[in-house]
Amino acid sequence: MTAITAANINASREARPRRLEPGALMIVPALLWLVLFGVVPMILLGCMSLWRSTIFGIEMEWNLDNYRTIFSDDVYMRVLAQTLRIALASTVLSLILSYPLAYFLASAKGRKKTALVLLVFLPFWTSYVIRSYVWLPMLGRQGLVNQVLLWLGVVDAPIDWFLFNEGTVYLGLVYVYMLFMTLPIYLSLDRLDPKLVEAANDLGARPAQTFVRVVLPLSMPGVLSGCTMVFLLACGVYVTPQLLGGPSAVMFGNIIASQFLTSNNWALGAALSVILVVLVLGCLYLAGLRWGLQRLFMGAGH
Amino acid sequence: MVTAPARIVPSHAAPADPMSLVRPVAVGIVDVWKSFGATTVLKGVSVTIGKGEFFSLLGPSGCGKTTLLRMIGGFEAPTAGEIRIDGKDVGGLPPYARATNMIFQQLALFPHLDVFENVAFGLRVQKHPKGDIAAKVKEALALVRLEGFERRMPDQLSGGQRQRVAMARAIVNEPSVLLLDEPLGALDLQLRLQMHEELRRLQRTLGNTFVFVTHDQSEAMAMSDRIAVMNAGEIIQIGTPEEIYEQPKSRFVAQFVGHTNLFDGKVVAAEGQRVTVDCAGTPIVAHAARPVERGSNVTVAVRFERIGLGAKETTIEGRVVERMFLGGAVRLVIGYSDDRRMTADIATNGVTPSIAVGEPIAVGFNSADARVLTS
């Protein structure tokens, strides 16, 4: 009987003439926007990466020199590897910090919940640059933390290793991007039917077992979505490492920025950008194969 | 908090309560109170449920029946009073430490687990050996007739099938007490009738105690060994479905269970259990389970279907105001003595009585079918 219905459905699907869904036209503005600000710049970037920068400007002569330069100098590859490592580590750190926070937010009730969610959002109304910059007056030699430590007599001289290392970059990245992790996890936890937790308890699961077997799997869409967002954002970052990283924690974004802003080698910068984009798209593709693209971005459940 | 010893048989349940006298006690609820903030939802409820009994908590929404069920399951703590399961005080025990399992109103199947894993959940968290789990899940799925559905996800099942998964998931743990929180509410009528049979069959096969919460009186009557009728946080009456139906103690029970005419009046004559009540000029001969005094105000309850055409011990003459064909019966709303209304269901037996709206009519009932309410 099921076979018959399935066959019927297939038959009716095939018989139906191909027609545009009603409302298909509604996506046209979004599509235009995407083409204009997403696809066209990418094509330009791709073209430029195959041209040549000279002191007189861009020469539109097709060649692969930029890519040859990049792949022959292992500095670029080292920075690329370091970038992926930092992005991955910041993602994991954000996840570790965000999950308990999101859980706490989701389990709050009524007014308290509104207030707490607002508090979590509040810093994100400030610019990203300021949120990175703010760590300088906090952690610098004359910064707040050193002042307090000196005043308390914990140290005799100000500590100068707070800033300008990889650790500070993690701190900055996690602080700047954590919301993109917290929010999807919070949403998936908030949507979780509390009756499922009751059902698990009823069936004999202790709180820890309930978490592992019910809460965690059902919040995975939020976790995946958050990890994707933070990883993508951290891969392309350059302000945070520039302000907080110092020379040892240079990221790929910094190299690209310097080609455009200081070295005036736009073609090489374009080639570096293309490599980063391809790499990130590759990561996304692999993750999409495993979990489905829709889940990665929408946090859509089951 | 409560020092009174657990009474095995609450006094008000004793006379009409043969079940709990012969069976060992599965659930004992002793003077349980529950308040949420300023609202008191349970006001000193006591009831004893026997082992292997199919027991229903019946009442309108907000009467406290679900709260009582959730307290047995360990999801709410009583504000005062004691709950005992298999003779042990379970106060303070979380749900996972109780020998109860609940079938939830919204079923609460785990959406990320297939049918097999849903049913196996309880066994897995209680660390049963792997081989055991497969065998037990198979057995439970066979009991609810869901063999072959092991690898389906809950959203690939029909309402009735989901219902069966929820049942299998609960019974596979062999709970001493199975709690059912209106689990059939979402199903259509046909499926519900089918599930009534299924639940009865399961309960007979397994022999567990079932505590069933419902607001549907026909559902409660069809399935239960005994029913506790609840209203506004109190148990109004406990008894077998027959007792509840035939001997309602109060106005509330008479109206909530089945369709009932209520006649208010003054007792004008009493000879033993046979009394005559004057209801605004209409004399009604009724049966009083407890002696009533002449001159006292009482209410007489008469079921719609116990009223027939023609003269009986009590005869009422009036005019047909409304006529509805119900299939097995014709429902007549009859106006009598000025502006009073009563309703009679006249069995058709294949021949529909030819009575039209506006025609004069005489209907009657015998004293055995007219009960004086005792409270």
C-alpha cells in the first residue's frame, strides 16, 4: 500500500508541468543584491589575481606570477596554517564558553531572561574595532589590570606580556565573535521542548545522562551553526590581530590588508584573497557534505 | 509535616471500594495539598489505588488531575501530604528514581532518535545488557503491534503509531505504575476508540497499575476499573464506572458524567427509600440512598435515556420544544409547567417515533431511575 502511494506521488510529480512556484519573483531583489555585492566583486578579484601590479598601477596582462610567488614562499603557507589554527582554536574556545552561557540564558525565565539576553547583546551594539581596541587600555603596561595588580601589591612592576601575543588574539577573537556562537546555541536550546527533558528523567535518566542523550544532540544544529559562523569570521579577520597580536600572531587577513594598504600590490593581494576564499569554501563544502549546508547556517533542526 | 499514619483505605472511599480491599496497594495518596504561589490546586486529596487496577482521574480542565498525576511521577512535590508507591514514601525522590513511567499528553518522543532507540532509551540509561535491550524492545514493539517500524523516525509516523511508540517506550521499563496524561486527546474519534481497546488489552496483559487522567467521561467509563471524579482540587466521588453513573453523589458528578436532568424540590413524603419530591408543582417519585427528612430541599437526578414515552411512576406532561435525531435515540427537549425544561432520549429501535415540535407529550420515569443526590 505504501508502495502504491509512493508511486502515485512520483507519477503526479512527473506529470506536473514545470512551472515557477508562486512568489518565485520575490527572490529577485535578494538575488540581484547577491550578484552585485557578492559574485561581481569575486569575479573582479579573480581577474585581478591573474594580472600584474606595477609601480604605475595594474597591468591587465594574464599570468600566474602572483600564485607562483605565493606558493614558492613558505611564509605565506605558514601564515595560512597559523590562521586556520587560530580560527579553529577560537571556535573551540568560543564553543566552550558559549554553551554554558547559552544554557544558562535558555533556562532563565520571564523578565530575568529578557534582561540577561539583553545584557549579552549589549556589547555588540558597539563597533567591532572598539571592542578589539578596548583591550589595550585594559591590558597595557599602564592598563587597568596592571594598575589594580600594582595597587594590590601582587606585582612590583607592570606585566608586559598581557598584550601582543597569540593569547591576546584568542581573547580578542572570542570576545568579538562569541555572540555568533551563543545566539544559535541559545535559540536551539530555547526551542527544546522541556517535556523531552521530563520524559528522559521519567525513563530513568539522571541529569547528566539527560544532557548527553537528549539536550546535547538536540542543540547540535545550533552548535554547528555557531561553529561555522565563528570559524568563517575568524578566518578573514585582520583588525583584531593587528591591534592585539603583535608580530608573532600575524594572520592571513593582515597579509592581504598590507598588500592593498601598504605594499600597493593589489594583484598579489587579490591572489591571496582568492586562496583564502577557496580554502574557506572548501572547509564549508566538507562540513556541508557531513551536516548539510542548511543546518550550518540556519541551525535548522532535524 | 503530616504525622497521621497512611490510611490504607480513605474513609470516604471505603463503602464503594471493594477493589482496594482485596488488592495490595500500588499508590497511596494521603491528604495531599499543592499550591502554586497563591493558587491552591489540590486541597487535601486522599486516594488508594490497588495493584493492577485501571484507575482514572476524571474532571474538567484545571481540576488538579494532571498535577496529581505529575506528583505521582515525581515532577511536582506536594506542598503537604504523602505519596506512597508500593508502600514506600516517595517524597523527595526524583522521577528517575521512581518505579513509575508516564505517557505524556504531547507524547514527547525524542525527535532525534528512531523508534527502536526511543523505546530502548529507558533500558540504555539504566544500563541493561545490550542483548537484553534488543529482546525487550522487540517484545514491547510487538505488544503495541509496531513490528517492522524500528528504524522509522518519529516524524515519519502517523498519530496512532506515535501513540504506540510512546506506550512501548513506557511499558518496556516494566513500571510498577504507568501514568497516562490524556495521551489520546490529539487523536480522532475512531482512532481513540481503537486505542481504548488497545490500552485495556495492554493493561490486562501486563497487569501493571494504570493511572489515567482524562476529561472525557465516556473514555474514563469505557476503560476504568474505578474512577475518581475531581473538581476544583478535590475528589468528589470515587467508584466503579457503574457506581459513578448510577449513583452520582452530587450535582457536579451527575452533570459531568452522562446527560442528566436535575429537579430541585422539597420532600413531601418519605417511606423508606421511596420519596416524593415536589418540584414546582410537579410531584416526582424518587429513590433516596440515604434517608431524607420531609420538608428538606433536595435535588433529583434523572438520566436522559431513562425517560420513556407514556405514564410511569412519575409522569410529566408538556410540549416538545426541540427534537434532535441522534441515531439510536431521538432527543426531545420538553417544556412543562410554564418555563421549565427537561430532556428525554427516546430509543428508536429502528422505528422513529413520530413526534413533532410543538406537539403535546407525556413522558415518565420510574423511581429506580430518579436518584436523590446526597450532597
